[in-house]
Amino acid sequence: MGRFDIAEIDAAGLGAGSAADVFFELGMVYATGRSVPLDLVTAHKWFNIAAMRGNTEATRHRREIATEMSEGEVAAAQRAARDWLQAHQPGHCRQAA
């Protein structure tokens, strides 16, 4: 997953100081296909989460890539962001699969 490891993403999900920047960078990785296959749905998801955390640049990028996506893809990206946010709420217990 690019240069970000799971610990960094988990720390960002728990409210680390630069969480919005980490999520923005993940959006850039997937939007450009840098070190991962190009995936606009996943990029939109990370830009959405970064925007919700206050990154204004993410808002612009999310809007730009949405013009290249179908309504279904945008809806899938929004669902994925919502699911990720619900799974990473402080105090949320994860069950082993």
C-alpha cells in the first residue's frame, strides 16, 4: 500500500496530529497509481476522509476525480469512507475474523 504501513493508518484513524495529511497522501497514491494500481474509488474514499479531517486540498481533489467516476463509483467510494470511519471510531472494538 505505497509507503504507508498499517500502523500509520491506524494511528491516523485514532486522531494523530497529521491524520488529514496521511489520508490525503493515501488519496494521492491511489489517484496517481503511485506504487499501487490506479483506483479512483479508493482515492475518492481517502480524499473524503481527509476532507472530513480538515484537509481543504483533499476536497478539491475529491471533486476533480468525481467528474471521472460514474454515480455508482462515487456512491461506492462514499460507502467505503463511511464504513472505514465507523470501523475506526475511538472505542470501537474489532473482532477477529
